[in-house]
Amino acid sequence: MRFIPIDQVPRTPKKKLQFLITDFVNRHEAIVEITYAPGEYCNPHSCYSSFFKAARLSGYKLRVTCRGDRVFMENLAITQK
């Protein structure tokens, strides 16, 4: 084993969830299922928690739910009219 000196710890790139949420709202769709590629999230609950937090920070009226291994996002501005 050996140690290699570096200047700083590398950061992981952000997933641009706010862009995805804004795109979803602008398309005026009521409900979508969130699918992700292998390696993006380790399990459905981590995907759910990331989108849940991003949806709350976005300021839009959205609901994110997790049913089994599937994650859904609902635009409450459309479904509650």
C-alpha cells in the first residue's frame, strides 16, 4: 500500500435535477415515472430521496412517490385542478 499526495478531494458531478424538474413542469404532463440508468443511483429509495429534495427546492407544486422499485413524480398544479 502507498499514499499518493493530491491537492484536493475530487467532487462528483451534480445530476442537474433542477433542469429535469423544470423540463417536466414545462411539458405540462401530469404524472411521469422516473427511470434511471445503472450506476446513477444505488437503489430506488436513493433516487426518490434525491428527487424529493430537488422537487421541494424547486418551488413547484410536485409530489414524488416511491412504490416498490418504481419512482413517480406528479405535477399537483395539473392534477388538483
